[in-house]
Amino acid sequence: MTKLDLNVISNYYQNKIETFGDTPRGVDWNSSESQNLRFHLLSKIITKKENFSIIDYGCGTSSFLAFLKENGYLNFKYYGFDINNKMLDISRAKFYGEENVYFECNLNKIPKCDFLISSGLFNVKLNNNSK
């Protein structure tokens, strides 16, 4: 098994966000429809509409947070984790001043939460073969 190089992954997403900006393509989705479908399916694991905590592992530009807010989820703690600082900077700017919203590149600084989701983390193959 090949050792995972997080710098290669971070650079891959850096190129995407610089090319396409804060859009679904900027976080490597092919369309807003496919991204929203994934968000809708992932949100089904959340068993209540308020008073919960969630880690968005590989949060990108935190579009899942926007989805939750737009779909009636209230009074929850959101922890966005990503290895790409540009993505975290965009997330921080988008949600500046929001209560109970935190962004981190160090997973050890995030407390245990009720839920953890990972939207597109396993979709990037890079130069790895399928064997």
C-alpha cells in the first residue's frame, strides 16, 4: 500500500479552488445538483433538527454548513476540518461571526461530536491505480 501524501491532496484541491473559486467545481464536484444530492443524503444521518454537534471532515468551503442552515437545522455546533488552508480561509470568511461554527486544520483540537460526515473525501483517486 502506498503512503498517503497529504500535500499532494492539498495541492490538488488548491488547484481546484484557484481555478473554479468557491463553487462545486472548486471542491471537485461536477455540478451543484450532484453536490446538493450528496448533502441531502448525508443529512439523513442527523436524527434531529437542532441541538447537535457535527464534524464536517474535509469541509472544503463548508457548503454543507450552508445546506444545513438553508434546510432548517438550528442551534447546532459545526466543526469544519480540512487540510487545505485556502479552503479554511474561504470558510472562515463566509461564516465570519457565526456562533457555534469552528474551522480547524488540526483534528486533535476538535471535540467529540454527535455526528461526523465526509462528503467527497473518498472520490479523489489522483495517480493511484485501482488495485
